[in-house]
Amino acid sequence: MKVGVVGLGTMGAGIAQLAVEAGLETVGREVTDELGEKARGRIDHFLTRKVEKGQIESYDISLLSTTTEVSDFSECDVVIEAIVEELDPKRELFAELEKVCGPDAVLATNTSALSVTEIAGAVSTPERVVGMHFFNPAPLMPLVEIVRAERSSDEAFDTAFELAEKLGKHPIRCHDTPGFVVNRVLIPLLNDCVRVLDEARVTPEDLDAGMKHGAGWPMGPCELVDLVGIDVHVNASEALWEKLREPRMAPPARLVAMANAGLLGRKSGRGFYSYDS
Ligand SMILES: NC(=O)c1ccc[n+]([C@@H]2O[C@H](COP(=O)([O-])OP(=O)(O)OC[C@H]3O[C@@H](n4cnc5c(N)ncnc54)[C@H](O)[C@@H]3O)[C@@H](O)[C@H]2O)c1
């Protein structure tokens, strides 16, 4: 199986790394050669570290080629899109992919918050379009949500599921609804946690201790939002709120203010907690 990955940013580079690790021929596309080469270098570095730590025996970086041309996906069996989270660029890309890929090639999107059905609406063969929603960091998080859009075929859905298994992941099946499965549950839950901070006048430390020691969470909600990025969480909440109009989905004012003030969590050095840079 030959895999294509479009966009080698945070998610795409992780997905391309998984494909190389699984021994699959992989093509990665970026907007410039420089970005492609940088991503390839990062992937090579992470895989070398895995060999050094004894986590894998070896890998073959020559399985990964990078390009700026969509036409280089012509021989791919599955192409996974991981570009910016905006509908128009994704729809444009899928229309281009449809022109160059073989008729049986599956076109998958890693979108978190957009409708897979709306992305599939850009092509004349929507049967081949599915969602493959990886979690960040893709090389470490075991879950992939395999998302069936309105017109996805069983064949495309099964191919995506099998690919996720080949990549060593734990895929689950779901339909194309806002937030799919995990974010649909987790985003309002984290918003509730932040609202409780103000309502119960509990400190972030005590709330985190409460959820870890009383509910068995592996990480406290404030630690988790800091890790995800407060801006990323606010955007995801807004996207769900826009689609579902359930008050719990709307980002709490406290988080919006933190995002606007540049308190973004770990990546900015300060969110609910402070981090050494
Ligand atoms: N970051 C996360 O936690 C996360 C988790 C799950 C899903 N996602 C989804 O994955 C997708 C990518 O997110 P990310 O965080 O990796 O973004 P990112 O900004 O880190 O990476 C996007 C990359 O795509 C490249 N790009 C943009 N347009 C392109 C095009 N037309 N062709 C090729 N490359 C292009 C950019 O240069 C950039 O390197 C989004 O749809 C996002 O919602 C993100």
C-alpha cells in the first residue's frame, strides 16, 4: 500500500512517520520544498531516537519522499489530508486530488471540526472520501476515529480502518457528526471543568487533584487544556457551539480572555500553570 500525506505540520508529519515506521511507501506534500525537507528531517530524527531507545529495530527513511506537486499522489492507494483547518482550502485540495488519483484511491481528511460530508461535496466521487481523525501527538496517541460521511462507501471506510490498524493504531468507527466521538464528549466536559473553577472557587491545582484522585483521570483538566493549547481549545469549542448550539459547548469567558491575553498554556510558557521555557 502506498500512502500520501498532504501537509507535513504537527499532524501530517506524525502520520507520515507512522507510515514509514509501518514500512509503507509514503509521499508527503508541503507548500515549499524547504518545509517538506524540514519535516522529513524531523521524522528521521524522531525515528532515529526510537531506534536508540530500542523501541524499534530499524526503519527506512527512503520510503518517504516529499514533494510540492499534487500529481505525485497519482499512485497512492490512500491520501490523508492534514492541511489548515479551513473548508475552502480543503475542498480545493480534494478537487485536485480527485483529478490525479486513481479511481479506487481513498481520500481521507484528518479534520477535527469540519464536516467530512461538506469536504466530500467538492468531488464528483464522494464515495471515496472518509475521515481519519488522528489525535495529537499522532505517533503516541493510539486512537483514530474512522468517520463515515453521508456518501462514503463501505470499501473506502474499510480501507481506512485497515490502514489505521497497519499504522499500529486502535481505530473506532463513527458517523460524521460535529466533534465525532471524543471531542464531542471531551470539549464540553473540559468547559464544565473550567466553569467549576469559578463556581466552586476551587484552585486549578485542587480541581486537577479532584479529577485525578476522585475520577481516575490520568491528567487534570487544567493540565490538559494547557497541553492542548488554550487557543486551540477555544477554537474547537467555538466550532462545536456554532454547529450544535448547546450552551456547554461555548468556550467559557475565562478561557477566551486567557487566549486573547496570550496565555496559551505550555506553548506560551503560561496558562493555568507556569512552565519553564
Ligand atoms: N493539532 C492537533 O491537535 C490536531 C489534532 C487532530 C486533527 N487536527 C487537524 O489536522 C489538520 C492539520 O492540523 P495541524 O495541527 O497539523 O496544522 P499545522 O499548521 O501544524 O500543519 C499544517 C501544514 O499544512 C501545510 N499546508 C497548508 N496548505 C497546504 C496544501 N495545500 N498542501 C500541502 N500542505 C499544505 C502547512 O504548510 C503546514 O505545514 C487540521 O485539519 C486540524 O484540525 C489537528
